[in-house]
Amino acid sequence: MANNDTIFANTIFALATAPGKSGVAVLRVSGTHALQALKTLCRLESVTARSAHYASFFHPATGELIDKGIALFFKGPHSFTGEDVAELQVHGGLAVMRDLLSALSGMKGLRAADAGEFTRRAFLNHKMDLMEAEGLADLIEAETQAQKSQAMRQMQGEFSDFYEQLRTRIIKALAHLEAYIDFPDEDIPESVLFELTSDISHLQSSIEEALQDERSGERVRDGISIAILGAPNVGKSSLLNVIAKRDVAIVSSRAGTTRDVIEVHLDIAGYPVVLVDTAGIRESRDEIEAEGIRRALERAANADIKLVMFDGGQWPSAESGSTSLVDEASFVVVNKCDLLKDKGRESNPFSGPLANPLNKKPLFISTSTGEGVDTLLAAIRQRIVERFSFSGGSFITRARHRALLTEASQYLEKSKQDLPLELKCEELRQAAQAVGKITGKIQVDDVLDVIFKSFCIGK
Ligand SMILES: Nc1nc2c(ncn2[C@@H]2O[C@H](COP(=O)(O)OP(=O)(O)OP(=O)(O)O)[C@@H](O)[C@H]2O)c(=O)[nH]1
Ligand SMILES: [Mg+2]
């Protein structure tokens, strides 16, 4: 049972490296008792900050030598959390780790850290803002190049600058307006209100511009979804397997083989991609297949890119259920081009202004011979880079940022209405608060738990 010491302990400790066997593991201790803990463990009289000490670590209860390693001390506020921090670099053995953790947990004022607690303290001690903390979490999660570079930019405060400038501009407008609050309305020069409305409109345009980013920041973070769609038996699962380079989905000559949504995670041009194979779309009385088709259509609606597939053996005849799925976000893919009839490549049911205003050019492939697959992949790669790599980058990487920015824009809109000055000011204040919540400049206790719980323990 936790005693009072544990409950009120303000010094936290955790393994900062991944649990398991490793050459070196790092344990981190943060809080007012960090220095004392280090001295006790290493039996040192004094410890120099920011110097590496080659030390022996002893269990205070048993006196047993646990390990030899490096001890480091960072005096607050010049540390990651802003508090006194001790870092122990030891051998990454399971028994070493268990003994060290047991030694630390037996010390007065120390307790095991919660998930994300080190970063939370860094935020509370103003070492980083909320945007930067989220960037750090994303950096740890990053698997692809695009994810890494976006997370780095966010972690280094590039995105925070955008939001802070926005907030400062709103506050300036607010201050300007507040200066007139004690004036009777008729004494305020027309030009002041006119200038203010124009400033607010400029602010709104900056926000709208940021919102119109094709959700590229969120896509980079969460993955771009590509759905393979089409009638049964056209070779959707075969294409998934070819692109994934392994037998993920069952392929058979029986129509209606795939019933569920099958996902494969890939890295295309540095972007995280979720490639989705779906059930063939047709009228079906079979309850399970019908559910599969419903899920396929749902995926189609949410996909960033659609690969709408047709059977080369039938081409240029094309199933209407599939043709209706072709839109701006689609590629028309004709599979089984090894079975194409003479002149099949010249026929295009999608050409002509009436047949299809999008005038999609089909890509001919054969998952059996491999023909055209590289060309299709190159086309997908190009589309991803075109759509998701904004030169300036997106400032929005989570739904939270988008919702608050949208909210800010709505408050700005209201502030332009014909309202008493006090109410206009209130709308502007709310707009500034919404933007402030993005970087955490405005206290946001309710979201802190959600954000920091998603970190791993030790970060
Ligand atoms: N000749 C030829 N046959 C192919 C090609 N690609 C796939 N097939 C065959 O077409 C059949 C159907 O392939 P699948 O990949 O299971 O088709 P699917 O679209 O996933 O089918 P459902 O899951 O039923 O919707 C299998 O017998 C494949 O071997 C191709 O390029 N050429
Ligand atoms: Mg299939």
C-alpha cells in the first residue's frame, strides 16, 4: 500500500530507454530529491553538475553493488524538466534494472513516474509549450522521413511561432478596441471601427489559409489512406500483395473472396501510407459479403487516394458500380492487361466530356506479370508528394489544433457583427483564448491529461 511518502513524493523516476535487454539503459530522476538520490546511490559526497561521473551504484537497503556506470546531474532550471535531474547510465540487464528501480522506490520522496510526466513537468516549468511537447511525442512515434521532419519542426517551435503571432495580433486588436470602451459609441471615429474590421478580416484570412492545407499535417502524422476498390475478382487483393511484397490477402478465382477490410502499412516517398484492400463491390444477398461491401464503400468515402480497378479481360466494358467511384482522388487501374483484347489500350470508356468530365487516363497493369506496377507506384508517389508536401508546411498536425483554430475564426466573425464594444471585445478575447489553448499559453488542464497520457513512461 502507498504510504504518505509515496503519495506526496514530488521526485519521480523512470527508465528512459525501452524496457528489455540492452547495452546501456538510462534511468532518469527528476525533482527536489534527485541530487540526494544520486549521492546516496553512488556514495558520493559531492556531484558536479553537467559532468560525467564514473560511479558504482549501491543498493541503500542491502549495501549490495548493483552496477557500475555513468552518473550525470543537471541542476534545475537547466535541465529537461526544469527541475533537478539525475541520469543514470547503467548496463541494460533486467536484474540491474530491477535492483536500481527497487533502490530508487525505497528512497524518501521518490516515486515511479506516470506516462509523460517528465514532459508534463517540462511544460509546466515553461521549458516547452504544448505544441512543442506534442512535437516531441510525434518525434518518438515517427517512423517515416516526412513524419520525422514534421515532428522536428513542431518540436523546435516553428509551428508555435505561427500561433503566437496570430494570438498577438488578436490581442493587439483587442487592446485597440478596449481603448475606446469608455467612450460613448458616437464619439468613436468611423475610421477606427473600419480599420479594426479590416484587421480582423486579415486575421481570418490567415486562419482560413492555414485551415486549407488538405489536412496534410494530420495525414503525415496519422497516415495517408489509399483504398483499392472495384468489382469482385478484378485483382484487388493481388495488387495489395504485390505492393506489400508479401501474401497478406487471400487471392482466389472465386468472386467475393475478400470480405473484410485488410490494411497494410507502407512507407511511400517518406510518407506513412495505409493501403486498404476491400471486398469486391456488387449486389449481394449474402449478409457477410453485404457488410464487407458496406465497409468497402465507407473506406472509399474516407480514402485520400482511390485505386478503382477494372478487369482487363472485360475492358473497355466497365462495371457501373466501379465507374461511379471514380472521382478527383482516383486512379483508374485496369488489371490483367495480359488478357486485354486487341486495341484494348486505346479504348477508354472514361474519355469524352459526357462519359467522364474528369477524363481519367487508365493505367494498365498486370499483377501476374508485374507489368505497369512500377508506373502505378510512381504515379501514386507523385500524387502524394504533390498533395501532401506543402512548401511552407502545415501548422496543423492534430484535430485539436484544427478545432481550436476553427473556433477562433468563428469568434472573429462574431466580433465583426454590429455589437456593443464590450461584446466585441469579449469575442476577440475568446478568439485569443482559443489560439492560446493550442500552444498551452492559456491553461488547459482538461487536455493535459489526454495529451501527456499518450507519451510513454520515462518521457
Ligand atoms: N490473368 C491474370 N489474372 C489475374 C491477375 N491478377 C489477378 N488475377 C487473378 O484474378 C483472380 C482474382 O484475384 P483477386 O486478387 O482475388 O481478386 P479480388 O479483386 O481481390 O477479388 P475479391 O476479393 O473477390 O473481390 C485470381 O484468380 C488471380 O490469380 C492478372 O494480372 N492477370
Ligand atoms: Mg480480394
